[in-house]
Amino acid sequence: MSTFVDETPWTTELEELRARNLYRVMPVVSGLPGRTIQVNGHEALNFSGNNYLSLAAHPDIIQAYALGAERYGAGSTASRLIAGNGESHRELEAFIARWKGTEAAVAFVSGYQANVGILTAMTGCEDLIVSDELNHASIIDGCRLSRAKVAVYPHLDLNRMEDLVQGNGFRRTLVVTESVFSMDGHRSPLREISAICRRHGAFLMVDEAHATGVFGQQGQGWASQQGVMPDIQMGTLGKAVGTSGAYAAGSRPLMEILINRARSLIYTTAAPPAVVCSALAALKLISSEEGERRRAALEENTITFNELLKSIPGHVSAVSHIVPVLVGDSARALRMSRACLEGGVFAQAIRYPTVPEGTARLRFTLMSSHTRADLQKAVSVLKTALDQEEP
Ligand SMILES: *Cc1c(COP(=O)(O)O)cnc(C)c1O
């Protein structure tokens, strides 16, 4: 029996990644996800999760999960089009459509799959997709898989976007943007974007991954807060909602197109009913007064964090609950993230290709449950890490 396996291509590539400070490992976290967390055995304040409203460990949501599992089992057993579409899935989609004020909604197993499914279902090789340069990898992959022509505009440059939208000879034009940008925290001017789309007969898709639950009445999202109704909105259930999965919401015919065409929905096993039950419980909480209270606390924390950051010379501001501290160089981002963790603050280093080369950063994400003392500690630990970097 020969045991020779040629590992050279992989080890060479890994060496290259290490040399460029782009090598990645997965930190191990333990304990219930809250404002504190254990990372590789270090107890730390958590500024890296997307659990903005602190719902991932909420007892009612955990209970909905447990009841869902008892009632419907551990797995869904099949694709939703075969035998995996349970009552819970239907109930979740009905709730989302009502909450969003759309005719219908479709749930996906993840936001990645939702974006790939939506973009490939709505467009093909006769179409044009106009996309912000900082859109999430799942949008980029959806654009690639759709085989549409893709025109990328500089981040939030609406003049350039409008030029591109006027491309001729396409069957359909679709503009796609995040509503709150995942790595920068910027909010999209959706009113203006929507007006441009209207003017030129383009469809608008908005990714509300980081705004669902956080902005708008009952946490409907940033589009709702801006008074905009995109042709299609997607959002995830794994961030502020605290569970897992994603949704698309829009007109009934468009949702039927997804069911008929979105391969990432058709050719994957449906989300486990327990997950779906817990997501529904979380959305009910998000749209209640308790959700309102948590949103207000998160907003308060964003304001406070911004105030505290002013003590850092020439640095950052918190434009939303996502706060990037740009440091430029990948090695520096890694060193600083390590220094923060040693100081008891978990803020991940974000590097290329998640962000453009030369824009590596520490990314702080805020939670409604962070206390003022937590925010103060984060800023003081960040300051120390920055001081250690100055020559
Ligand atoms: C996280 C994220 C996704 C993917 O959602 P998952 O449910 O984690 O797969 C899509 N779009 C944006 C902007 C995101 O930040």
C-alpha cells in the first residue's frame, strides 16, 4: 500500500499566506454567547459577535429551540421541495412577510445561500448587476454564479452607480447593496438609491444582514427606517436575531421564482425545525417592546462608544454598532487584536480578502447588553494596544 501523498502544493500555499500575514485559524469560543465570552481559554469582553441584541442565549429562544426539537425532531430530513418543508417553516415565512409588510417571504438555511440563490434566480447572462465594491462575499459569489454582467461602483458613489445603471441592451438591471456595511458600519442612502433605480427601471435588492432587528420600527431594518421598499430584501437570522438562517422578502411572484429557481434553496436540506422555531420566537421578541428596549440600549451604546473613542487621537468614530478601527497593515491588525485579547477584550482582526488590501482593521461590534464599564474597558485596552504600536 502506497502512503505517499503530495502535500507540497498545500504547504507552499500556506507558507505564502503566512508570509503575507493572511494565514487564518479559527479561534475556539466557549460558554453561552453574551457580553463576555471565552476565546481560546481567555475570558474576554465580546466585541466580535453579531449578537447585537444579546438574543443568542435568551432563555425563551433557547426554550423555543428545545420545544421545536421535541416536537419536530432534530433534522428536517430533506430539501424543502421534497419533504423538508415543515409547518414551522411556513409559520416563520408568514411572520416575516407580515412583519416586513411584503406579500411573501422565503426562508433560506443561511444568508450566504440566500444571496447566491436570489441573485442567480433573478438574473442570468442577458442581465446587468450593479454592485457596491464593498458588498459581502456572498453577494460577490452570487454575482459570479449568475453569469450576468457585473458592474462594480466605488463604495456609495451614487453618481457612478447611476451611470452604470444606464447600461444598454440588458434584459434586466439589478442594483444590489448592503444596507449597513458589515466591515465598515456605513449605512446606505437607500432613498437616493431607490430613486435612481425607479428612474431607470432597475430592480433593487438590499442586504439587511446587519440591520435586521437593529433599525426601523419593530426592527424591520434600515430600508424600513428610510421609508424604502426594495424589490427584494434579504436579512439573516444569525446576527441580531441570534439564531441561524436567512430570509428573502418581496412580491409573491418573485418569491415563487426563488422557490422555482434558487438552487441554493432547492438543492439543500431544509433548516432544522428547531432552528426555525427559535428564529420565530426571536423575531417575535424583536418586534415587541422588549425588542424596542434592546434597540434603544444598543443605540445608546453606539453613542457612548463614539464619545469614548474621541479620547483616541485622530482616530475612529462609531457610525453604527459596527466600529472599524483601521490600522492598514495585516501584521499590525493581528498584533493589536492579540494585545486586546490579552487585555480582556475580543476584537477580531479583519484582513484581506474580507476587506481590501491595505485596509486591515480591528472590528468592534456592540451589543445592547454591553455596560458603560465594558465600553470604557474596550477603549482603554484599544488605546494601550495602539500605544504599543507607535514607534
Ligand atoms: C453575514 C452576512 C451574510 C451571510 O449570512 P450568513 O447567514 O452568515 O450566511 C450575508 N450578507 C452580509 C452583508 C453579511 O454580513
